[in-house]
Amino acid sequence: MDEQQLLTGADPANPYPAYAKLRSQGRALWYEPSNQWLIPHHRDVTALLRDRRLGRTYLHRFTHEEFGRDAPPAAHEPFHVLNDNGLLDLEAPRHTRIRRLVSKAFTPGRVRELQPYVEELAGELVAGLVADGGGDLVSRLAEPLPVAVIAQMLGIPEPDRHLLRPWSAAICGMYELNPSEETARAAVEASREFTEYLRELITRRRKNLGDDLISGLIAVHDEDGGRLTEQEMISTAVLLLNAGHEATVNSTGNGWRALFRHPDQLAALRAGDVPLSTAVEELLRYDSPLHLFERWVLEDIEVGGVRIPRGAEVALLFGSANRDSEAFTAPDRLDLTRTDNPHVSLGGGIHYCLGAPLARLELTASYGQLLRQAPNLRLTAEPRWKDGLVIRGLRELVVEV
């Protein structure tokens, strides 16, 4: 039985009835197989995302021993050095310092500057799909678009970009519940190769700075009193590459699967009866690309009358929160006109997705191009899901035009 079935007791293609059962059982539920407290309700998920008594790490305040946890195996060190110095797993003050530096690349103005490039690339990818009469929407559009965009922002040379997706997939395997030793070995090797690649790229780029993000990080490192270490530069670049496309890839596949399963909603979208921006938000909510987000409890907390002690770990169930009837009217219905939509698919609090404006631009561009160029797009085979629960997405989505 895989981790997803273990957690939900449901078909991986539809975990939502099991999430409803979890919500009916309480607000904080102990889950023995992963030694976590499951948090399934929207109000608690949104509150805990902003609660500074929790953290993505505890090492800014405690040692492993003080926190009652074992240090990671020494063999996993390349992964943890890479991961633990990135924004996603840092807390203040390091998180505040690095996010302030990097966020300049994701301002609304900078994203607007990227719009012509994103639209053109999406148009080219869709045109290729149409010319071939169809194909796998995941590998032909969902994956290459965001990878190319974030690589363009960072300044990764085009001949090297084919390396990024395999490295990312291997590293992200460690974010699943109880990853196997085989998964860990793959993540360690990818971390080592990715780190070495970026170290060499930074060395070359330092001799010939451009207007890309890596050049910007080098400038901060070299000219501003070392406010960014080389490891922080490398970890930041890897996080932006991984997080900068994983959510968009899976949102694209999950969203089109949902549309094919709701032909009335797809027809309304094709007819122009629904604003595309509103539809994108509903598709993000309906089948989120991230279903679980973990936090460490740094001080005792209480959720729904249940005390959760310091040293525990909570699993914030985004997929469940996005289907909570306390937060959404008819939450199991796909409603592309939904405007009251406080979904948590892009997180919240200080770890809210830095690239959210870019993700929305990419999704709007890819949906728009498919609606225009392939108005009769249809599914030809039942989609297959990737293994795992934390990052939820399709292996493939085969379509015809």
C-alpha cells in the first residue's frame, strides 16, 4: 500500500471523500505511520500557516538533541545542506534577509515584463502539439513551459535546461511521507550534481554578469558585505527552479483533467463566459498541486481542544482545507465562476509562494493558448497519477485536437 492510500484509505485518483471523513473526526488527528498530527480543516490550516510558534525548521532555535529528534543520516548530507539553506526551510532572520533580496525578481512589474515571453513560448508549445494532432499534455506543455521560464529568469543556458527537471524530480521525492532509501539516494545524487553545476555556473557568470537572477545574486554576494553566502545562492537557485515549476506543472495537468470531467464548465470557459483568471483560481483550489505541508511545533499549541506539544510535527492538509464546507460553498463542485475563493494552494504566511504571480501568468497563458488553438481538445485515455501525496500530479495526460 503506498503512502497516499495509507494516509487517506482512498483511491489516489480521488482522496477527497477520505479528507471529508478526516474533517468529521476532528481538527487535530494523530497519525502513527508518519508520527504527525493531521490538520484537515481550512480555518486551522490557514491559522497555523501564520502561527510563529511553528516553523519549517527548528534548527534556528534548537539542536536536534534539544528538540528530541535524530540528526539526518550523514549519507544524506548533500541533500540537507542544499535543502536547509533554501527559503522554504528557513525561518527568520535568515528567511527574512534572503526573501527580501530575491523578491525583487518577482515584483508585479517584473512579471509583466515576462508576459510576452511566456505567451510566445506557450503559443509555440501549443502549436507544436496541435501540429502533431495531440500528445501528452504534461510532457509537451505543462513541464517545458515553467521550466523554460524560470531557467530564463535565472540565466541557465538553454543547452543545460534538460538537466533541470530530472534533478528537481529526484530532490522533490524527499518531500513525500517516509521516503525510501532508494529515493534518498537519488535525491542525494541529484543534490550533489545540481550543487556542483550551479557552483561552476556562478564561477563563469561572475566573469560575465548579465541581467539574470543568478547575476543579481552574485552582485549581492560580492558587493553588499556578503549578505548572501555562496551556499545560500545555490540553495536559493535550486529552490526557485524546483518550486518555480513543480506547482505549475501539476496545476496544468490536474486542471485539464478536472475540465475534461466537467464538460459544462469547459464549455463555459471555451465560450468566454468565465474570466480566465477566475477559472485558474478555481482549478488551483479544486485539485491542488500540493496536498500536504509540514511544520514543526516550536512551542506547545492547542488545536480544537487537542494539545500538540513542542517537538511534534503537524501535517497541514491543503487538499482537505480546499474542500472544507466551512470555507467554501459546495466545495466538491467545480465552479469556474467562484469568486469567494480563499484557497491555500499557494500557501500562506511568510512562506507564501514567492512565485505566485509568475505561476498565475504561466497558467493563464497555457490555458488561453490551448483554448484558442485547440478548441476541440479532448482526452483519449484515463490519466495516470504519480506516486505520492505531498506533491500531487499526473504522469501523463494524453489528448487529441
